[in-house]
Amino acid sequence: MRMIIHDLKLLDCMQTQSEDVVINECLNHCKGCFNCWIKHPMQCVFNDELKNIGATLLECDTLVIISRCIYGCYSSPVKKIMERSIGYVEPFFTLREKEIHHKTRNNKKINMIVYFYGDISEYSKQLATDLVYRNAKNLNTNVPEIHFVQSLKQLGESI
């Protein structure tokens, strides 16, 4: 199963499968209450479509992120969704590659594929690449694939 997080109006550029979980909006911002870690693991306090995003991500084989690149970061809608997925990892820490990161809830490593689109400077590409690698390391994924395209047409061709 794939989880596809995107900020597009329509996902016409990508062939989706019936078991894919597609998320493109986040109605409630993460409020940092940590209930998804402590009180009800992997379950958000907000009763919306992202309530179980941590558990859903745990079942995935691949995380696909499609985002406009904004100053080397994800767009605001994608960032909000990523913040709501914090329940995917545990609140405890572990040492990975001489760095402290959150413990994962299982040993399965998912694939991570990120597509950034827009008019992206070389500096922003480097920042975005660093961001994705940091996210991948904290989520304990396989080495991420990162793609940069200028237009939505190019995005459709590269997916």
C-alpha cells in the first residue's frame, strides 16, 4: 500500500491504485498535545480524516510526497499533514548513525519518494534535499528518492 501526500488540486498526474491512501488536505493543525504518543498511541485527538494517519503510515510500503517547493521546504498543506503523522514514531529516542532519532514502532523500513515542483533554485534544491534526508532518517525509511521538476506537466511525465 502507498500513502500519497500532496498539495495538488487534482492528482491526475499519477496512476493511483484502489489500496492507495491519498491525502491532500489537513483541516486541523497539529496542536502538539502528544496524545498520539502518550494517551492514545497513533491516534490523533482530532476526529477527522487524519485521526489514524500514524497507524495508516505504519501499514504502508511506500510514502509518496508531492509538494511545491517553498524556500527549500514542503508547502504548507503538505507540512501540516507531515506534522499530523508524528504518531508513526514513538516518543522515545534511539541512536541511529551516531544521531538521536525517535524510535520506530516496528522494524519495517518503508520507501520514501518525494517530488518537488516549481521554479526551484539550486540553493532551495539543496535545502529540500537535506530536509527529505532528515525526515527519512527520523522516520527510519529506506534511502529516499527525490525528484525536482519545474511544471506540473513535467511532474506527470516523471511519475
